[in-house]
Amino acid sequence: MTDFRYVIRDLTTEGEQVDALVSELDDAGWDLPTPAAGWSVRHQIAHLSFIFKIAGLSAAEPGKFAELAKTSMARGFDAAVNAALDDYLGDPNEVLLSRWRAERDAGIKALAAVPADQVVPWLVNPLPPAILACAGMMELFAHGQDVADALGVRPERTDRLAYLVGFAVRVRDFGYEARGLTPPEQEFRFEITSPSGQLWTFGPEDSRQRITGSAEDFCLLVTRRRHRDDLDVRAEGALADHWLDIAQAYRGPAGEGRAPGQFDR
């Protein structure tokens, strides 16, 4: 999951895929509403730009990142991100596009320059740069999906999803923590089928709590971009079944998620 060279390479490719969705949009396209309430396409790209900006800051200038985390993020990450959007949303579309490209490239370059065996500061705990890059893959998948839904297109999914699947397994407990619940002690078994047909497995084989399904649908579940009822993801065991209701691969409030049947399967 975390071979650093490949994570950086694939993070770059995923960023380019999202870029391709918006590179030729006209003004009306940038203003299209996305499934995230109150967010247009430009909100989604502004959010991604800021995320890559602070990831680059954590890698290249950890002291400045720590100061930012102490001040701007004191009210919570979501509040800080939403406040930061104001700095982007007034830009003309071509300027926002340029900022997204520049901040994305600078963030990835800064992460790539950190030795793989070191850590960089992040919101709660320091992280190895490869793990922060996997979190970046999650952001690109989630917000890129929102943009794709607004445009009525389906992104191409590849085995690069391995990073997001592995990351979501690693942070299994985020959904419990977001709701003030105590995570179960039992380990889950995850058996996820990649776009190419490989089987990715995590957790003990004999676990009675089991999650199975396709990688794309699993990623849509943990980013809360589709309702579980509309996905090829299944659970065995009461704990695993409950997890499908609360799964999320990010910290903080879960958000409203998506309604059953909101999208065609």
C-alpha cells in the first residue's frame, strides 16, 4: 500500500485525472451544483487546492504548518477549510484553475522530498509522507467524484484505488469516533476486488466480521459518495453490518452522505 515511489506517482496521476474533468469547463460548468449541498464545481476544486497547499506546507515548512494548525484550525478542520475557501472563490475561473495546478504540484513535490522513513506534522498525529499521500488520494477520489457527478460522467477507476482501500482499512475507526462511539475490539476481515480482478485482503481470515465487495464501491462507501444500499459492498456479522452505515475514511463530521437511489447504479 505504501511503497513511497508508487504512491507519489499514482497521486500525481489521480490529480491529473481530476484536472482533466475541469480543464475545459466554461463559466457555467464551474458553477454547476455538485451533490454536496451548497458546493459548486469551483468549491470542490478550491477545497482540493487548499488541501494540497497545507499538505505541501506540512512537508516543506513544518513550523509554518504548526502555526497554521494552532491558529486557523483551532476551531476545527472543517471550519478552517470552509474559511479558506473564501480566498479562492472570488478568483476568475482561469486563476482558480492555475492555483489548483500550482498548489497540487507543489504539495506533491514537497511530499516526495521527505524521506520515506520520516514523518510530517498533520492534524492530529504526525504521519509518514506515504500515508499523507494516501489521504490525498482519498480527497481526490471524493471530491473528484462530486465533480464527475455534477458533470454527468463516470471517472475511470484503476488499481490505484489500492491506496484508498488500504487507507480506509487503516482508519476503520474514524466513523465511530465521529459519532462518539467506542470502536469494537474485534478485527474485521476485508476482501475487496480490484478493478483488474485482484483480491485485496486485510485482517484475520477467521474473523466473523467480514466486508466484501468491489474496490470502487468500497471507496464510494468510505467517502460517503453513495449510500450503502446502492453499492456492491456486503457485510457478514452485526458489527460489520453496522460499520457499513457509519464508514468514513476522514476525520470530523460525517456529513449528510447520499440518499438511497440518488444515483443510478
